[in-house]
Amino acid sequence: MTIPAHLLPADGRFGSGPSKIRPAQIDALTSAGAAVLGTSHRQPAVKDLVRRVRSGLADLLAVPDGYEVVLGNGGSTAFWEIAAACLVERRAQHASFGEFGAKFAAATARAPFLAAPQVLRAEPGTVALLEPSPGEDAVDVHATPHNETSTGAMITPTRVPGSAERGALMLIDATSGAGALPVDLTQTDVYYFAPQKVFAADGGLWLAIASPAAIERAARVEAAAPADGRWVPEFLSFTTALTNSRANQTLNTPAVATLVLLAEQVDWLLAQGGLEWSAARCRESATALYDWAQARTWASPFVADPAHRSTVVGTIDLDATIDAGAVVAALRDNGVLDVFPYRKLGRNQLRVGMFPAVDPADVQALTACVDYVVEHLG
Ligand SMILES: *Cc1c(COP(=O)(O)O)cnc(C)c1O
């Protein structure tokens, strides 16, 4: 099936991660960035790049006084293990309403030196909200995704009432939300993410905005190990990552190209108008997608509650009479890429990455392409 050219988006990349990288970012790899590629990450040029990323993110996310931008290798998945090793003192509470929240819960459940986590589960397409956990078995970490990339459901990070008084930390997995969803970082202790979603770079790095309480927690937990039976491998040491980050370094060699792409995207977002601009642009895309679905008899937003419908990753269920896999394949044949649902969700669904690199006009064009494909599938 050939979709008429005038219907096609200017750029057909709608992946939910890795996501569209803007051509100007790729150009930077061969212009300004070319000078740092293939040079030592211990020398000023790469350190300056890390500094640019850290100060740009501090601006973009309005990082509060005393909070620090920390980074290391291994992506958000590595950060879950770092959190289990260094940030959870005894027991974590997890909101689990999709694959990613569930994976972090599984990570703390596996740690032999931690008590079994409290897992608040909700069906995919809905959200579970963190709640107070007082008493004997109180938790010292509350953890939730900001945006559950596997289902397209988002929440607003807010401190659990009473948690600060109990010294419990708020850990927010913002891998697909940071830089595109509004956030008040004073409501969080660790707001962590990776560059391959909103920041339109390659994967492999984790970044975390950490509060003084989180920094203090890690120092205390790490100092008590291994005498208390906990093993903190150097690679998973939050405090080691912090020390390196303060020097605009990473413990081991980072992907310099990823840092270039990330720095370019952070600067671009700032130049466009910062987080407010980014959030508004994603909202515009999301409104176009959800309004389109609601106007079709054969499509509907997967997330029932409009307040929890993600403005960065849109999930649209298709009627059982339409094979979403065939729609995805026809789109792919025409250069419209990666709108398949999360593999383990197993729904007859389209999932659309609407990160700030994606032009809202291209999301509009995508909906026209889906209309065309559905009409011509026969
Ligand atoms: C993509 C994603 C992850 C995993 O990120 P990696 O960098 O691949 O480890 C974790 N959490 C959320 C919410 C994600 O979207």
C-alpha cells in the first residue's frame, strides 16, 4: 500500500524511545561536536560538554537550591539498581501501573538486604498513586514513574503527605517525562531519566536531579556497608557518581556522541522557551492525537481518564475488526515508524511518541495516514 505523499509527515519517526533525533543534532556531531569525538573524557573539552549538560538541565528543570545534577553510565535501568543499593534504606513503596514501574519494584524485591517492597498495583491504562505508609513497616522511599511509557499514563509528582516528616524520599522515574512534562522538583528527591526519549539522544546514560536529603541518604547508607550486610559495587555507588559529576566526569567512559546530542537538545529546548514551551508543544500534539481518536468509531484513547493521558506517549486502541499490526506494517512501509504498542502489553493498539522533537503538524499528518491505511486495508 502506498500512502499518497501529500499525507505523509515531514519526518516519520514516532518512536517512544529511542525517539526522533533532530537533524540539527546530528549535524552537530560533524560540526561543533566533531572536535570532541574521539578525545579523552578526562580533558577539558569533554568536561565542558558535561558541564553544559548539567547547567542546561539545571536551567531547563528549574533545579532548586541544594539539588544537584548527577549522571552515570547504564541508563535508567542501571539507576534502579543504584537506588536499590544506595537510596532505599530498608523498604520501598512502588507505584506499579506498567512495565517500567514494575521493573523497579522487581529490582528492590531482589535486593537481599532490603525488606520486601510495598507494591501498589493498578491495571495498565490506569494509574496507582503513592500513599502514606506509617507504622512498623513504614517505607523510606516512595517510587513512581512520572510517565509510564509502556501504557501512556502519566501522573503529577507530589510528595506523599507526611513522607518528608518521616524522612522518606520521593524517587520519580522521569525517563520519558523529564523535559516535556511540567514538574516542581521540590516535590521530588530524585528525578531521574535517560537521554533517548525527550532529549532525542542515544541511550546508555542516566541523569538524576538529587535533593540534599537524597545525597545525605546515599552517603549514610553507603558508609554503613558492607558492615551491615549490604554490598554496594563501585559501579552502583550513587556517592561515587555524585563525586564524579561534581567534576563534570563519569566513573567510566561515557558515550561522547550521546553527550553531544543531549547537550544540543537541552540548548534547543532552552532557546525555544524552556520547559513551558516544550510541555505546550507536546500538549498540542497530544490533543491532536486524542481528539482524532475520539472522533473515530474504530479508535479510542487507551487511558480512560483524560487527566492521566500522557502528553508525550499516546496510546490508541483500535477496534478488533482492524489489525493494528497490519496498520503499523503499512505505515512502516511508507516510512512512518515505530508506532507499535509496548511489546508486553499485547493490545491491538498504536503507541505514538510525541516528544518535543516531534512537530505537532507531523502528528496531525500521522493521523491522516492512519485514516488512509484503515480505509484501504480492506
Ligand atoms: C525507557 C524507560 C526506562 C528504561 O530506560 P533505559 O535507559 O533503557 O534503561 C525506564 N523507565 C521509563 C519510564 C522508560 O520510559
